[in-house]
Amino acid sequence: MSNFDTLHHFDVIIVGSGGAGLSLALSLPEHFNIAVLAKSHLTDASTYFAQGGVAAVLDESDSIEQHIDDTMIAGAYLCERDAVQHTVEGGRPSVDFLLKQGVPFTLDENQELHLTREGGHSKRRIIHNADATGKAISTTLVEQAKQKSNIHIFENYIAVDLITAHKLGHVTDENRALGLYALDEKNEKVHTFLAPFTALACGGAMKAYMYTSNPDIATGDGIAMAYRAGCRVANMEFNQFHPTCLYHPQARSFLITEAMRGEGAYLRLPDGERFMLRFDERAELAPRDIVARAIDYEIKRLGIRHVWLDISHKPADFVKEHFPTLYARLLELGIDITKDMIPVVPAAHYTCGGVVVDENSQTDLQGLYAIGETSYTGLHGANRMASNSLLECFVYGMSAAQNIQQKFTANFTFPNVPEWDASQVVDADEDVVILQNWDELRATMWNYVGIVRTTKRLQRALHRIEMLKREITEYYQGYHVSKNLIELRNLVLVSEMIVRCAMQRKESRGLHYTLDYPNLDPELRKTVLTPPNFEVEQPLVNTTVAV
């Protein structure tokens, strides 16, 4: 294949086709030449699977300040208030953007946007499409993107690594992103994509855990690539475990929306006891970290495999109207939620940390942006409040679009960029190595870096991850790249970040709970990892540590 076939020039390259990436693409002017790279098909993104909705202050009884306060409380006050305010104030513009795109949100009897409530929110402020909001948003934005002649879609392309000025040897120049290499999985060729602006909207990294609600694409690709390119990464110890994932052999990753608890569902033990009141006065509407820990505690205490979620006390018509997708899917599995309780367990759900960005989604590297779950904006703090994540995607996607427009120049000059060199590698002869390391990594993270942690568990995890990292690096250097190998390389790096951040936090706050440090540290601090090595300890709030 010639260089012409594998070299592509664009104004903006967007890695990821979820709400974050497509909101950026659709917010840029139509004279911009844009590439959208999707690792799988376009709707295979976390956005598509979101059941809850988008949090926004729309009701007269609500206020920006109340939404900010709720977010700060849920985030255990580790949220950066400027980021929270920027996001919350972007609520109404985000809703207007989605309505303009044609997203069909559920309306109330007055034909106004119906607002529901979820854990941590003091008011009803969640706009939704029944219980399949993500699907409605994703399919709508995908269709809009397909209709734009300036948006070029590359499905089944997985980003391998970023191209930067310093990687090309221009160390005396300002380091900046110039594009990336990406594997065309269908044709097994690595392509070169060049652009003055690159945005990573690849989602989070919860496939690092054995049990997760996330789609298979959530392997931390954007976080790992940005880190290898020289960007800081923060607060990776805060991994949200959704309290209620369906426990069923035929549906391992099926999420039961938090909106069900928002509409009155109870969590029960096998004997029928409602146990959440013993853990928090907000009961089932407590923030996710509290609910997940309570369920984990009861499962371990009683030696059971799951607890029960029960909404059968509500009228059947109410349940079917509010949760049509869940009702239909669970009925297929033999569970009638109007009559039966639902078996549920916690599962890894959301990466609250990520690549450090400013309010324009700009990373430490010029020309490189990170949006959505790939980024650390400061919004989520120690625990993401329900339905703030989709809001963050749209607010920061639109902010990035404005910033790119301001910085864009038509005469950007690229240095000479070499093609991907595969002349020194061979075809893999034992892919079982990848499978073995993948399984070992995810089991290590689940058993040692889960909902409840200890220093000894983290040390054991780090020891195993370091060994796996050496094996995977050696394998990566010797064989042709594949999707599984690229993902594994990224996951082992992101897992190391999670462990090292967790080891630095000597307190229990939000999603990070350790038996060795059960109390809050009076000093608020974030953990920041800075390339290129992991040797310096994190000292003080908002300072950086070499990683």
C-alpha cells in the first residue's frame, strides 16, 4: 500500500464517536475538515449505553448554586469549583444544542421537558428519553455527523499513539501534537493522520476491572496516549463502581439505571430488609460510592452473590412507562420488574480521573484536547454525581470547538513525519500471551484495587502490574500491533496510574476507601502524575509528581 493510501491530512482529528467527540465535531464550523475515528462502529461508545440522562438546571425551583452545591457534596469537596461552575452554567446551552440536533427527550403532560431525579441531586433536573437517554443522544448525533460533508468517519480504526514534535526529534521547538498513528483493523494497516488539532474523546478505562458496565472500547486509550506524549494525569484512584449492575449469567454488563432508585426503588437483602437506611439517611438516594460500599459490605458479610433491587411496590403502569427498555429486556430474562425483585451487584462504571485539561479541554500539549471521560476537568472530584458526565461531554466539547476556532490558522506547516515502521517486527505466534495477561491484569485490579482497598493489596497489585507491563512492552516491541495488543498496552499503563494514585492518597474520600486510612485528610489535595517516570512522591495539594 502506498503512502498516499495511508497518509491523511485534516484540520481536526477526533478519536472517539461518543457524546464528547461528536459534540465537538458538530460544534465546529462546516469549513473545517474533520476526521472522526471510531474503534468499533459509531454507536459503540459509553454514551449509547447511558440510561439516566443529562443534568441541567431548567426548573424554576432549582438554581445553578444548588446544582453546584450538590456536585461539591457528591464529590466529597474535592471538585474544583471553577470547573463545576463552568459545567453547570453550560447546562442550558447544552440542552439547547441537543434539542437543535433533534434528540427526542421525554416530555411531561404539559409538553415540557420531563425532569427526573437521581442520587445526590436535591432537585429534579435530569432530562431523559425514558430509560434509554444515551441511545437517543448517540443515534441522533451519529445521524447528524453522517449528514455533514466535512466530517469524515473512519470506523474500526484504533489509535496506536500520538505524533508529537518532540517524538520526531524537534526537542528545541515547543512540543505539540501533530496527529496520530491508527490501525485500520479490517486491512491490518497502520495509517498516519495529521492535523494541527487532535482531540481524545475515547472514554474511560473501566475495562481494567473484571466486572464492568462499560462497553469493550473503554480501555483507557486516550489517557495512556496523552500520558506517553507528556501530559499530566490526575485523580486516577477515583473509579466509580455503579451500585446496580444486573447479576445474571446471560447479561454480564447490563446496567440498572439509577433513575429507578430515583423513582422509589428499594435495595433489599434476601430476607427482604431495606438495608440502606443503616448506612445513610438518604437511603437508596445516597451518592453512588456510599451505595456501592454498602452493597459490597452486605455481600461480604452475608456471603451472598448479590442483593435485590425492588420497584414492585409501584403501580405496574408507572414502572412500564418510566422504564420500558429495562422492563422489556428483563422480561426476556424471566424477570418481571412489576412483580419481581432484580438481582444486582456493583460493577466498575466510570473513570473520574484522567488527562488534566483547562476549561477549553486543552491539555498540557499544544494542539491536543481531551474531552469527556478521558479528561480530568475537576468537575467530579472524589465521586461523579449521576448524569453530570453527559453534561460534561457537551459543555467541554463546545468549549473545545470555540478554542480551536480561535487558534486555527490555514497555513499550518507540518514537519516531515515518517510512516509507521513495521520492518523490525514479525507476526505474533502466540496470542495466548495477550489473553493470559489481559485476564491476570483485570483479576488483579478487581481483587486488589476494588471498592475497598488496603496498602498491602495495592502493593501486591503494583508488583504484579509491573511484571505484566514488562512482558507486554517486550511483546509490543517484537510483534505487529493488533487491537488486543494496543488495548492491553494502554490498560496496563492506566492500571499502574490507578494504583500509584491510590497509594499516594492517605485517606478515605469518595470513591477511594482504604481500611488503613479510614478518615478524611483535613487538607484537600489531588494526585497528579507527570511523565516520564513514577519515582517522586506526591507532596502537596495541586503539585505535580514525576511519573
